[in-house]
Amino acid sequence: MSPIDLIPTITADYAKFPEAQTYSIYSSDVYFKDPMYDFRGLGQYQKMIGFITTWFKNLKLDLHEIKENGDGLKTRWTMSWDAPLPWKPRISISGWSELTISSDNLITSHIDYWDCSRWDMVKQHLKL
């Protein structure tokens, strides 16, 4: 098996994110990092998805590209949602993910990079 074998599952997970994710494609000690979070473990990953499900309304994750990248995959995406504030600002972040895949075809590392700074993301919440 190769990382390419995971592409249909990952593509389907992006389309329905954050609902009904396929956690079986992640190792139990998966490492996750993005500009806001940095942790290890599938349980923590599931808690983060639960947080997103609870607080991010009308969430949409558009997958623009997915391709093989060394010992893993690289995705390019845009995530947008309505923030849980009275004025419900629409937040949008574009970026990419680097997924490292083990020899037994499990994701061992998922690192997200944003095209904007954390401050740029926070400013989208402000009513200016």
C-alpha cells in the first residue's frame, strides 16, 4: 500500500468535515500541529474535532488539491465557518496540510499551515 491509497478516504473526510471522520486511518499516537494547537494522540485529535463540531457553525472545508509528497500526502484547502458571536462573522482560512504516512498506511503526523497569521484570523472576528 502507498499514501495514494488513502486519497479517496481523505477526500471523502474533507467533504463531510467535521462529521463522521475516518479515525481508523490515524495512528493511535498521531502528532497534530497547526497555528493554534500542538498535541499527540488520537484521543486529543478526536476532542479537537469535537470542539470544532460544537463551536464552528456552517463549517465548510473545501479541498483544492491532494497529492503525494515524499512519505505522505499534501493537501491544499480552504476552511470557512460562522463564528459563535452575536454578529456571526464568516471566518475563512486557506492553507495546506502535510500528512506523514507510516509503512502500514496510517497517518502518523498531520501538520497544518495557514496562508495567514493567527492575528489575521482573529481580526476576521472583529466588527470593523
